[in-house]
Amino acid sequence: MLSCDAARLPLLTAGILVERIRDIFGHLPDVRKGGNNQRYTLEDAALSAFAVFFTQSPSFLDYQVRMQKERGRNNAETLFGVHRIPSDPQIRNLLDPVAPQHLYPLLIDTVEGLYRLGELETHRALAGFLVALDGTEYFTSTAISCPGCSTRTLANGKTEHVHAVITPVLVAPGQEAVFPLPPEFLCPQDGHAKQDCELAASTRWLKQWGARVAAWNVTFLGDDLYCHQPFCQQVLAHGGRFLFVCRPQTHATLYEWVADFERNGALPTLVRTRWNGKQRLTDTYRYLNDLPLRDSDDALLVGWCELTTTAPCGKVLYRNAWATSHTLTAENVAAVAEAGRSRWKIENENNNILKTKGYHFEHNYGHGKQHLSALLATLIILAYLVHTVLDRLDQRYRAVRAQLPSRRTFFEHLRALVQYLPFDTWDHLFDFMLDALTPASPNTKAPPRTG
């Protein structure tokens, strides 16, 4: 059970988190100038969109309009602070000019708040924390486009318009929860003739946030795309460390050194066995330090380690290798490899959940002509982060999730309730759910039957 001391109260409840979100939304820049076009505020438009993503209910706003007419109040107002509900087209028009960067402080401040409160201790690894980097697409179309789209030519000659984003997340071995950080969107850059790419976007992210997260003693994780000297040097320059997949196909010089050490019998090797519940597996670690990352006089010297997991019959079940700025020893190589393997959590526990577990990250909620697509994607990421934080800190939310551990079932219940019943506060909603879900005491007498 979580303690409720005063130092932790600011992040404990859904109501307080929504208040923080409302404060940021209340300061979004409004480009409208006078006239009669300001019936709805930007704050109401942003909160309305966030409410849809938070409840995972595309029809949430329609039900609240109906509830207001029938009952004189609605959950968009009481739970999310929406004063006047705009229509879907109005929401899109109002939000299109708003750049997603205005929401980034919500993401970084929330995760940093967890760090300062000691709520990330379960996610410590390699004497600090792990941040995985990866890119993913969330919109593709041959018919719809905006100035922020990237393009590619398909085999049939048609041009496909694409939105992609870097989705950094804080991860840890053995921990299902991940904590999204501010994204970085791939889009045409002023003064650049070439299209934007994942590595360039990740470099921009480092320049923006690298120094801030360096205070957490962060090790960055990534696939082989990131394992090249310029990006590794960027990580080091911003106070971080790196642990990137390192493949022989793209790092010939480094693997020539590995082969030389192996031929001379000087390649340190550690062998461990473990029981996975079905069979005893063998993990073989090989590692070296001070290897050149590229073939040049100014090559960055890195550590290298490889993990091979085999079954009792000798079949290789897993093999991967990494380059790292950590100094490798027999004492830490297993932990380093375990941290390297947790890179997959950005796919499994972040991007996949955003796309397949009710957030519908790839759905075109509205593309717009300026920033709408990226802003809505950021709101979805924010909703996922808030759910993760509540699952860790909000006592009532945690208690409801304990009764409804399935994510799908939880949101089915949440959607049904907020569509048909008005609630005064988030605590009211969660208490209502707990009263209905908590089994009755054996000593509780059943109410008398009537009729």
C-alpha cells in the first residue's frame, strides 16, 4: 500500500493531475483575432480531445451533450473541466494551429516529478535509469497530406504521405510499466533539402531534453541505427550513456577486433545457467572494452558484449550484441545485457499498446493543415502516461484496477459509466466503481426482496 504523506500528495489523484493538465491547456496560444469566432476556448477544445483519449471513447462528447440536456450536468465538465463542449469539427479547427511542443512540459514534468518523489525506484538499472529510443509511424495516406508530412514513392508510383514520431520511454528490465517522455516528430526541417529521419529527430530530442534527463543518470537504449559515432558522441556530450545494438554487418572494424581477441584466446567469457520454468537454459556472455566503433584515427572506444542463450539440446534461442559506454566486467555484463534486452519494451509496452490497446494511435482523428495530427498524437501519449501514473499513485484507481486487471475490461466499465451516469468528481466515480465491484462481506445480510 502506498503511503499518503504530504510530500506525495501532489501526484496522488486523478483530479489533481487533470487540474495540472487544465492549467497547461489554459495557456495554449490562441491565434484567433476578435470577431464572433471565440464562443469556444482552446482550453475546452484541448480538454475535450484529451477526454476522448483518456476514456478511450470516441463518442464520449456526444453522450455528454445529451447528458447535459437531460440532467443539467455532464462528466466532461465535472471530471475534465470542460465549460462548453465544442463539436468535433470545431475541436479540429481550434487545435490545428497549436504546436505539440506546448504539451511537452506536461510529459517531462510528470516523469521528473515521479523521479523526485522516489516513485521510479523500481525502474533503476545500471546505477540509474534506461530511456529507449525508437521511431514509429502513426499516419499514412495517398490522399491526405499537410506541410508536416514526410513522403515516399510506392511501387505503383503513387506518393504516400507519412507522419512518424520518436517516442522515448523510460523502461526497466522486469517492469511492465513504461513512462513516455516528450516525443519528437519527423517533419520537413527549415533549411534542409533532405527529408527528416529517425536519427536526425532523435538528435534534436537529445539537444532539447538530454541535459535535463542526464540528472537521472540515464543510459539510452536503441537499435543498430543509433550505434554510430556521431550519435553516440551526442549522447555523451549531453551527459548520458549509451547501450545500442551493434551488428557485424554495420560495424566491421569492431568485429575484426573481436575476432582477433577470440583467435588469441583472450575474449572474456561468462557462462551461467538458469531455470525458466520449463528447462534449464545456458546464457553465454562475451565482452571486451576499448574497441573502436569505426575505422578512423578518432574512433570512439566502446565496450562490447554479446549474449547467446541456448537450450539443453544446443539450439540457439537468442543472440544479440551491444556497444556501450559502460565499462564491462564479469560482475556487470549480465546486468548490461539484461538492460539492452529491455529496449524491446518501447515496442511491446509503448508503441504496440498505443496502436492496439484502445488508444488507436494510428487512427486519423483529424489531420489538419498545420499541427493537428501531431498535437492529437501527443494528447494520446499524454493520456497513456496519465493512466500509468494513476496506476502507480492514485489509491482509488489502483483499487479499481485490482478488481478489473484487464485493461480492456477496465475501459469498458469506465466508458459505460461516464456515458450514462454523471459524477461529481473522480473520487466519486472510482468509489462508485469500488462499491459495485467489491465482494460483499459474508456477514452482510441480503436486502429483503420486494414485490
